[in-house]
Amino acid sequence: MQRIEVPPKEHLESLYGGGMSVSQVAAHYNVSKGTVNSWLHQRQIETRMMSPSLANANRRRPRSRHGRRAVLGGLYVRSSWECNYALVLNRGIEGGLIERWEYEPDCFEFPVKRGSKFYTPDFKVFLPNGAFEYHEVKAWMDQPSRTKLRRMARYFPDVKIRVVGPEAYRKLEVAYGDVLEGWEYPERAKVS
């Protein structure tokens, strides 16, 4: 099993923007077309045509408030919860609890024939002692999400993933909702 690093935006833009198709970029990196589509989306590179899997992903989450957030320096996130969690992580940096964080930097590939072959955790959080862990913000735990987490435990047992579910999120909302500037509540979320 290997962890696939998402290539730098400039490199992807030079290949894909230079006229290569998604299939050609996939062949260049020896990965699937779905992985390349995911990379293009993560690096916020406009695609010529959205893949069916990304179109379906958008349909499954009609309430999610995805988009760029000014409060996060223009970072694209997939939901208000992820935006708010990023604000909490920024507070953790200020308090010295964490060193830094990255949004969706790594994609893990599973050697399976059916179901999801790839998983991209929401946040990679670097701790002051030099270690890191992944944080996954989940409003609800559907079957595909459970399967991906089980596969992570099986194929990448040394990778620590912390799931921030509804109960943990509500505690953060109570603690930080009125304290952190830019905190979003679903009814008043603003996407730029």
C-alpha cells in the first residue's frame, strides 16, 4: 500500500492546462482517472468536464456549504463544519496545541476491486512533538465513510485518524461558536 501525495498545483496546471486529458495525466502519474479528478478538485483547478463521481458527490450533500472562505484566506472547504473546525485548529496553533494543519493534502489508495479505492482525510494536523494525525469531520457516518475508515485501519494501521462526529462538533460549537470570528451557523453561512 502506498500513500499518494497530491502533486503541486503548478505541476498539475502545467500538465492538465497544457492540453493533457485526465486520462493522460493519470497515465503520467500511474494512478486512476478518479484520483486525478480528485487532485484537480483539491487543488481548485477548473476542469473541462466534471466526472460523474464528483457530480454524484455534490448531489449527495445538498445542504453542505462548500466554497471558498475569506476567513480562511480563500481556502475551499466542503462544509460549514469543516470551515468551523479549521477555525478551531487555528486557535490550537495560537495556543501552542498544534504546530500547523493542512486541508486534504494526502490521498490513500486501497487495493480493492469494489467500492471506494481512495480516501482523502479532511485535515492533516501537525503536533508540536513532530508527529501528525488526520482529522475527519463527519456530520453523519454513512456506509461508504465507515468502509473507508475500516479500510484505513486495515491497510494503514499506523496512520492515526481522529473522527470529529456530531457530538464532538456540538461541544466545539458551544465552546467556540460565540468566541471565534467567522464561525458559521448553517442558516447564516456565507460562501464567497
